[in-house]
Amino acid sequence: MSHTVTLQPFGVEFECGEEETILAAALRSGISLRYGCKHGGCGSCKVQLREGEVDYEGEHATAISESEQDAGLALLCCAHPSEDVVVELPDDYTEAELQPRFPVREFSVELAQKNLVTHDTMHLVLSLRAGDRVEFGAGQFIEIAAPGSDEWRAYSMANAPATNDRIELMTKLLPGGVFSEYLKQRAAPGDQLSVRGPFGQFQIADTAAPIVMVAGGSGMAPIVSMLADLAEQQSGRDIVFYYGARSRRDLFWLDEIAALGRRLPLFRFIPALSEPQPDDVWDGETGLITDVIRRHSDSLRGAEGYLCGPPGMIDAAVAVLKEKGMFNSRIRFDKFLSTASY
């Protein structure tokens, strides 16, 4: 059974099945709503319900409290309609915003390459069928069906939008993860996979402002995509990229980043090790990436921030950027949420 969802003040309607979330149904219907993680952790899709009831059974809706639910707020990425519902969008929405720049599609792809770039991070290259193309913005992500299960996993694209005949991903190999175990045990070049997307609104603003990028772990992927896109545009913006890793064995793609830096005239890359090991050969920065940002930054008033990685790192880095004068409205981030089954 499906229910009608109405988006006010525009009167836009779409159907949502009881097993779908409201956000998933909107995206399936070609309607673009604001969201971030799609998994209940960031709160970007929180809105006011005017009519109807929703439930969160089976969802990890950590970004909405019981008191907020009692006040009629809903987290669209986790909310299942129990009846027809009316959603009141925030005042700063426009009807044009509901039209996605890159509609969500499902693709058949072939696993062309898989390469370990650290002890627990794998670089994947997925080839599209001849003549097919995936249109996306740098910073967006796709979902990939985990073979042997009915689950999908989300990964940011690491390639530039200009190289749209393939999809490149950075995947963290997690113990027991359904997609991670497939990659470790059975995956082989030539495997046929299903992906869908693009998703997400983590993208570079079209301004001339200085850019501060911060990443950790596989959060490297969307940042590299953004850098590659800026290089394609021959951008002259001032860019600094801080990357936090535990030890030397957790650092990767240093040569690739250096190559991108040679195409960006005002680019600095500052990696840091938080827990360098005795046998690490390293003369770079050490300590928490937030402390490194503090040491290297003067006033960031007027700059823009783009952050991707674990939630704790992002929360701490956002605080430092604001401490240095960056406006909250100019900070964009993508929190990589992990679960035991991811």
C-alpha cells in the first residue's frame, strides 16, 4: 500500500510505499530534497509535518529526538508514512530546487579493477557499459548492491565528473561488512554489479572564496573528486587540504594528490599522523588534524570549508574552523557513518 506525500508550500505530490522512506520515494520520483547521510545520522533532512503520521521502525534515526517527534518534526531519510502526509518545507526552499541537476538512475557496471591502497582501504574502478555515462557532481555518492544480499552500501565517487565512463570508489574494509566481505573473499575483475545514483549535496560552491578541505580515512574520495574537478576547470582558487591518518601505513594516494596539486596553482596538501609508529619514516605534521589546522591557519573569515570523514573528526574540525572565523553557512560536510554491518 502506498500513501501520498505532499510538499508545501508548492503542492508537489508523490507516492510513497509503506516500506519506503519518504526521502527514498522522493528521489525515486525525481524530486530533490535536502539531505546528507541518508542514514539518520546528520539531521539535514529534518522537516515539519503538518498532517499525517510516520514511523521509524527498523531505522537508525539518531538525529531526531522523541521531543522533536512529539513536536511534529520528521527525519525524511528514516520516516515511513503510516498514512497520507503533508510536509512543510523550510521557508528558504524554492520550487526550482526540487528539480535535481542529476536525476538518480540505476546502472549495470563491471568491476574492472580492485587494488589495496592501505591495509584496510581498497580502490575500485567500475566500468559502465559501452556508450553509457554517469552524470554527477564532484562530492556526490552512489549506492552499490552487495552481492549475495538485498542490501546497498553508499560510497563517494573519487573520479572527476569529466571521466563519466567509469566510477571510482574508495572502500573501507570493515570486518563482517556485507560488501567488505565480498571484496575480500570473492570479488574478481569482470564481476557484474548494480549501482544507483548519484546522491548527495556535498559539492563545491561556485565562488572565488579560499577553500579549506579536511578529510580522514576514505573521506579522501570526494575531496579528490573535487580537486580533480577544480583542476579540470583550471581553478585559481586558494586551496589547502588537511588529511588526518593514524600512522604512515594509513596514508595513500600521495602521488595522485601531488599530481593534482601541480595543476592547481594555489594548492597546499598537509597530511598529519596522529599516532606515528616507531618505524614510520615521517618528517611531516603529527598530532590531531584539528591541532594541525590551528597551527597552519590564520583568520578564515571569508573562506569555505569542505569536510569528509568520521563524525567525531568532522565535529571537532567544524569547531576549529568556526573558531578561526569561518561562517557556519560556508561549512559543508559529509559524515561517513559506519555500522557493524557496513
